[in-house]
Amino acid sequence: KLNAMEVIKINPGLASVLETIGIWAFFIVIGAFSVWVIGTFLTNIPRLKGEEV
């Protein structure tokens, strides 16, 4: 968007690559966080049920 508003000048091809990298990075971070949350929940099920290990 900064390129479209002419705040910065970069090649449209480079802008497309940077946008794609940003989208992938966002979903990788969100995916890793969700795996961590679900993994933590599943490992703590016995504790949540009151069956201390």
C-alpha cells in the first residue's frame, strides 16, 4: 500500500514478493501458536480432570 500511495518507491514485482512472504509468515506464526495452544491443552487434560500426575 505504501507503494500504491507513492510513499516509498519499489518495484511492483518486489512488492508482490514481499506481500506473499508476509502472508506466509503470518499464517506460519498463527499456525505455530495454535499447535502450541492445542498441545498444551492436550497435555494438561489429566490435570484438568483432577488426576494429578
